[in-house]
Amino acid sequence: MTLNNAQLLEPALPPVLEQQAPPAAQALPDFDRDVWCILGLPFDRVSLRQAGDIMLGAAAQKRRCFLSTPNLNFAVACMDDAAFRNSVIQSDLSIADGMPLIWIARAIGLPIKERVAGSSLFQWLRETKVETGQAPMRVYFFGGPPGVAEAAAEKLNAVPSGMRSMGFNSPGFGSIEDMSDAETIGRINDSNADFLVVALGAKKGQAWIQHNLKHLRAPLVSHLGAVVNFVAGTVSRAPLWAQKTGLEWLWRIKEEPKLWRRYWDDGVALLNLMAWRVLPCVWDARRRQPAAAEFEQAGMVCRRDRGGDCELLLSGALGTANIARWRAVLKDAAQTSEPLVVDCAKVSHIDSAALASLMLLYGDCVARRRPWAIINPDDNLRRQFHLHCAQYLLQPLA
């Protein structure tokens, strides 16, 4: 079902631009991103405003920005679902959408201090002032319960703002393939949307985006399930004090009682992670902090082997202190398609920042079906990967 925008726009807004070309694809990951590993996923260190500016810039430049918004439930599910995890790793912007993630970051000593909720980011973009002569950001809603996407489109267009709905589609409960036919994708593309908001449930939504991303013209794409309900007014968002104190879950249960089981499971998972991953990680960090010389003298060499492999020969400590060198080596390793071998025989330490950047290279290898192997890690290094929930990186990719 396609929205008739002329019936919904009141008052009139600037005319829609001509049909846009597909966004410029980014062939390689952006290794200059300031990313940190929390519970096995990379998170960008950004404020709400910085995330909003990234989205606005991508929309203006027609550059792809696949936004992922992991919360604790996301992170826990990713531990047992490689495809779900890879969808986050391969995204262009990953924001910490949950106070438990911020608490964990603080405990470990990571500089991610602000929760950036997907719904807050959407609202920030909605409230962004539109300069004279510019058109609002064009939005398309895909998914949600029957009638909710339509209501969201109507509410969004009811008053002037930084956004304008160009259409909606509530595809029901079919398979990803059923929701990915040429007519459905064509309808989305014909809307000329700048921002495609998907609401199919986290796992299914991320999978649908991954399945269709190369065919979609909208520069901005994200699964923001709750946003459709919030905009439509079918569910009220928690007060600001609840969002900031980590008590939003109580409000969500009040609004949607069926969520109590999810939040109970999340609470149990959080206690388990704190006991077996986070606190041991904190203890390890305090017990042994590498000396500055270990970072300064760290070896990072990318070598093309005569046998056809691309080898990363590493030694010493890898982390924030030498992150610029680390990112440059990873960028070099991503330039080729030969099987990648990461030799960690002489690596003594790897921190959250170095792990997160390594995840970007791993995600690129998965996307390109490029063989990957980390070899010769000692027990101490294996433990560091494990405590950061990144042990999957130690599994080879054929």
C-alpha cells in the first residue's frame, strides 16, 4: 500500500526532488571510525548530535548509512546468532541504545558515556530546522502492526517538521523473501525516500535490510521498531528521567505488558554477563596494564605471502595508544581479496578499541566471503577475546 502524500500534507511542504540515484556504496569499511567493543559488538563513540550530523551528512551526500541500534537484548541475541551479529558489524553506524551497555562501558573504562537511542535520534532529526528552500528529510515506513505505519505517516505529516513521510507499507508476517519482491522494493525506491525506517522485529528487520540493501536507493536505512509506534501514538515513550536512569523498561512493560518476559530474560543475562565477563575484564585490566613501551614497540606488518595469503604479523600490545597505526594496517589488509591470516603469536594484549576495529575487517571478510583465520593466540590472548565476548573472531572462515 502506497501513501497518497497529497492527501496527508497539511500544510504544504517544499516539492519533492526528482528521483534520486542509488547512494554511493562504500566499498571498504571506514577504519577511521572511533569504535569500541562492548559485549562482542563494535559501537561508535558518538553523542546524539554527532550521530544526527552523520545521518544528515549521509543524506545530503546520497551516501549509504546503514544504522544499527543495539541494546542489551540485541547484544545477547548476537552471541548465538552469527548472521544477526554480522548485520551489526557490517553497519556504517552502531549506537549504544541501552543504559546497561553504558553501565558496562563505564565499568570497563570505555569512553562511551552517552546512550544514543534510535528513537531519540529519529526525534532529533525530526526536530532539525529545515533551511529556507530545502526540503525536509523524506521518510518511508516499512513494517509495524497493521495500520500503525499509516498512522505514523499521517502523524508525521500533520505538522511541519524536519521530516516528511513519502509512503508506508505494512507487509504483514511473510518471509523475508516474500517481503523482498521487485514490486515492494520498487515502491520504496519510487518514493524517493532519504530515510527508510524498518519495523519487522530486530532479527528479521536486520536480516531484511541485509538482504535488500544493495537494491535500495534510500541513503539512510535502519531498523527502528519502536519508532513507528511512538510516531503513530499507539505507544507512549518513557519520560526523560526514566530513559536516563535505565528504568525505561518499567515504562515499556506498562505500555506493552507482553514485554515483561523479554526484560526478565535481559536482566538475568545482564547479571550473568557481569559475573562472568564484565567484572573479570575489569579485574584483568586493573591487574595488568601494558607498559607504554609495549604499545610503542608493537609490531604491525601487512605482508602478501607468495603462497597467496595476506598475513598480518603482530606483536606487543594493540590498543588505544597505537590505534592510528592499527587502523592503517587494517585498511591496508582490506585492500586485497586474498585469504587473510592474522598471526598473533607475539601479541600480549588487545583492548576494546583494537578489537572493535578488527571486527570491521572481519565483517568485510564475511561480506566478501574472504577466508579469515587468527592463528597462534596464547591462552592469555584467548582469555581477552573471551572476556570481550569476541571469541567468534578466533573461528576461521573458509
